[in-house]
Amino acid sequence: MHVEPGIVDAAKIGLSYATAAGAGGVATKMAIDTVRASGVSKMVTRTVLATAATFTFFQVLPHFPVGISEVHFILGSTLFLMLGAAPAAFGLALGLLLQGLMFAPTDLPMYFVNVTTLLVPLFAMAALAKRIITPGTAYVDLSYKQTLALSTAFQAGVVAWVAFWAFYGQGFGAMSSVMSFGAAYMMVILIEPLIDLACLAGAKSIRDIKASGILTSRVYNA
């Protein structure tokens, strides 16, 4: 999902500052709500875990260039289900920043483009979760259909934002590259729900272990 440098030139990139600022405001509101519900220490712990996981997803897991971007296993739905929306949001933003600073400094001019591409779909997925998961259902009891819906919403949002930035920066001449990128992400959409269910099954097996308290409370509690 890294939009390559140069896809959005300096004359147009100012829009990404505004979209990223808006996403940052939403993430901050979520973080405040999380701190009120769970405390500062759990918010910080979950954010550190999400940051480390995101860095690993981007740098270690298989990834390959397709069209005007790269295909990654972002696992945004996994981070959301296990750690909560706010830690996932800050973890995605910080993990992406660390990966850029340490391994891909040429990507840093596109940082706000890529942050927007990650966070706005995360927020949309969080809103969808409230609609398709009843208040009486703990996350460990989710079905494949529900996790597929969440993962699809997140990944479709990522593809949509990549397409937006490509068309915004390059015009509709980027259509073939966008189509190639979207088709490649179908593999991710099919695999990620299985990873979500595997992580939730693992969480279910440690329900009574003290360390499980680092996970978001909704994992176990309806």
C-alpha cells in the first residue's frame, strides 16, 4: 500500500497533510476514549505492540511491488480486533514511520499520503464492526463471515485510497496500474480473515492467563 514517491507531486501533496491531520484528530479522540476506559498504561502497551507488529508486517513479511504501489500483509483487522482501534491507529502510523526512517527514507515524502491510506479504512472498519457485531458478542466468538467482512472493508479502503492518490496525482492514465494493484490485493483479502481467526483462537486459549489483559477488553467481554 506504499504509494510510490512521485505519484503525487509537490504541487498536490498538500492535500495529504489535511487528510492525515483529520485522521490524526479521529485517532486522538479514540485514544482519549481508550484511556478513559482502560487507563494510560494499557493504551501505551497496546500501541507499542501495534507499532512493533506494523513494523514487522511492512519490513519482514513478504511484500512485492504491483503497479503504482506495493502489496503488503497489513493485518489492520487483526490489530483492531486484538488491540483496539486507537492502538491500531497509532501503531500503524508509528510503525510506518519507523520503517521509513530506518529502511526506506525515500518514502518519507509520501508519509502523510500513506498514513491517510491506512487510517481512514481502519476507522471505516471500526464503524462497520459496530454494525455487524452485536453488543452481546465477544471478538473470540466471531465467525469467518464477520472477520471476512471486516478485513474486506479495510483492504477495500486501502485499495480505494491508493486509487484516489494515483488518479489525483497522475490522472486516469494510471488506470491499468491501479487495476493490477487491486487484483493483487484479492489474495490478501482471502488470507487475512484466516489470520484473524487464528489470533482470536489463540486469545481464547489464554483467556485465564494474566498476560491476556494486554488485549482489548472486547476480545473476551461482550
